[in-house]
Amino acid sequence: MKFVIAKKFVFPFLLLATFATAASESGAPVSVKGYVLDSACAFTKGLKRPISSECAIACAKAGSPLVILGDNGTIYWPIADTTPSAGQNDKLLPFAGRKITASGKSFQRGGSTALVIEKIEPLGEQK
């Protein structure tokens, strides 16, 4: 009897978990507003916005990956959807230190959020 009850509840849960995993592997459409900045500053300095475009550009040219710090505090790691993959700094460099809006597909795994950027554009001038 206990096995029947467990089977009745466990199987639907496992089925739902399988579908959720499959959905996250294909990416969820998303639109993000935030700043493009150096990944190290996003984590170690606790910045809410970049210090300057020049600083973000210098870090990127030194090899540090650029990320998008969303208005909600989420750090989006820009990734390519190709194999072999490629860095995304060239795509983000024109927007380094600036506020942008980016749309594409978001992927989550192990507490990290990645973004395959389909479109990116600046959001007005910041003061």
C-alpha cells in the first residue's frame, strides 16, 4: 500500500522535474536591462553600476569577461550558442560601462545565469 501511494506522488513529481530540465536546456526568452561591466567588479566590488566606460574597456582588453548586471541584481554571463563556443567581449565592448537592453535566451545552472544575446542596444545617456 505504501508503495502505491509513493508511486502515485513520486512519478508525477519526477515527470514534472524532467520537463522543467528540458525547458531550461532550450533557454527561456528574456529581455534584460542593466549595465555592461567587468565580471570581477560585478563580484568583488559590489557595484550597482560601472565606475566608467574606460575602466570597463581596460579590464575587457586585459582579458576579463564582460557581464551584464541586470537592474534586478542578476549577473548574466553572455555566452555563444555555438560549438565550439566563443567569447562575447567583442559583442559587448561597444557597450562597456553603459546601460543597455539585451534580449535573447536565458539559461540557468548551478546558481549561474547565462544569456545568449540575440539583440543588444544602448539605453539613453546616463548621468
